[in-house]
Amino acid sequence: MMVTSSRVGALLLALTLVLAACGKQSSTDSSAPTPGAGAGATAAVTAADSPARQAAQAGEKTPATPATITRINENGSETVEKPTSDSGVHNAMLAAVASTAAAATTLNGPTLWQEGVNYTRLVPAQPTSVPPGQVEVLEFFWYACPHCYALDPLVESWLKTKPSYITFVRVPVMWNEGHRALARLFYTLETMGKLDALHTAIFKEIHVNNNPLVDLGNNDAATERIQTAFVKSQGISPEAFRTAYHSFAVETDLQRADQLTQRYRIDGVPTFVINGKYIADVATAQGEDRLLPLVSDLAALEHKH
């Protein structure tokens, strides 16, 4: 019996791990800046989102086991629901998913990944900024996002083993002033050549030390003082930091990040875009440990072509 891709998506959505991303409409506690509603610009990309991606955008979570379902509400709170316990229906659905997954094929044989379920193809594909022979991988992220923080050690490990043909670029999202303030910190340190040394430290400062690194009242001068004090504690000259902080190079980088966020209609992080053609996240990959293998396989497919 043939099972359609839409049915596969629905079954996978019901039974497989889908972790919620930090989205534009979600809220956080007072220890981190609150995401806003986004720029509202019309995107250049059109794509039919898969059921799994729609769930991620809606802030839904489905756990690895059918015991509970956790949902992130509009106000950022979490609700845990108990699903019905019809074991017969559950077993039948599991069998259908297993059967369909086993039958999934490409020209090269069996594959773990299905278009429209594990990733979305962007139509039209977008131009990239890498030389011929390179495959661009963008990670859209936000320093105050707990999901980005949890994924980052896996990203750092992947960077040590990724193929040389992958050009990896982090892009901080630009949904509101709180996001922009952390993006400015990111690009200031990148301009100074200090980002690699402090990238992990920024995550830890926010999520372990509970220092949001921004003024929660969106006072730009106060935010600059907070961030300057942090980089000084990391051995960076406050004067050099302030100079880079207000530089034309940083302003240009911020503008480009904003354009990319709008172009790809990014409304949740972490989200990966592979060579301007495919988009995937933890939800569509169905687990943090599956996301980077998915990214690698899509990049390899692009490199081969």
C-alpha cells in the first residue's frame, strides 16, 4: 500500500520527537530579551512548508515517546498534555511509519531523509555568497535562545569534522532591538577577530551566569556598557571594542543579517539553510542529534551536483 508524503508527515508529527524552536512570537523570562514580531517584510522565498515545519513554527513539541505532548504557548509557558492511550491504534501507526521509512528511496538507494518531511526545498533557490565548488550552510540563531545554546556544542563538534567544501556562516536573527543588540555584539567581536574565542563564553554568560548582555529596557547606551564590561572581563580592550561597535563594517553586517533573515522567512531558531536551496531545523530533522547529519547529507548532495 502506498503511503503519501502528507500522511507520512502527519504520522511522523504525531509520533516522533519535534523540539520547539525559539520563535518570533514566543516569550522568555526576565533573564533574557523578549523576541518581537519581526520586521514584517515580504519574503523573496516561497516554499510549501511540511507538516513538521508548520508544527515547529507554531511552537509545538512532540516527545520521543507517546507518554506526553509538550506545547509552548503564545506567552512562552509550557503545557504538558496526556494523549489517548489506544495501544492498537498507536501500534498500527508505528508500523505504517516504519514501513514507509523503509520504502523511502532516492536515485542512490535508501535514505533517512524525505523532502517535505525532514527538510523543505526553497523555490526559487536563493543566491549564495560562496566561491564555485563550495556549499554554503547558514545557521540562523539567537544567543538568548536555549535551543541554540543546547545545539551549539554539537555545531562546534561538527565544525571540526565537516567537509572542506562546506562554508559555514552563523547569522544572528534581527527580529527586534533585543536581538539586534546581541547581533551587534556578535559582529563587533567578529570584526575584531575575537568571535571564535568568545562565542561559547557569550552563550554561557547568558544561560549559566544569567546575564542577558542587553539592557531589558532597550536602552542602547546601557546595553553598550553591559557588553563592554563583559568583553573587558574577557581580556578585550574596552576602547577597541567601542570603536568596532560603532564601525561601518558592523553596521553593514547587521544590515545583511536582517536581509537574510527576511529573505528566508526565518521565524524560529536554530534554523539551517543549505546552499540557498534547503531549509531544516531540529523539528524537521526530528532531533538535535539528527540535524547536523541531515545538513551534511544535503550539503553533500549539492556538492555532487
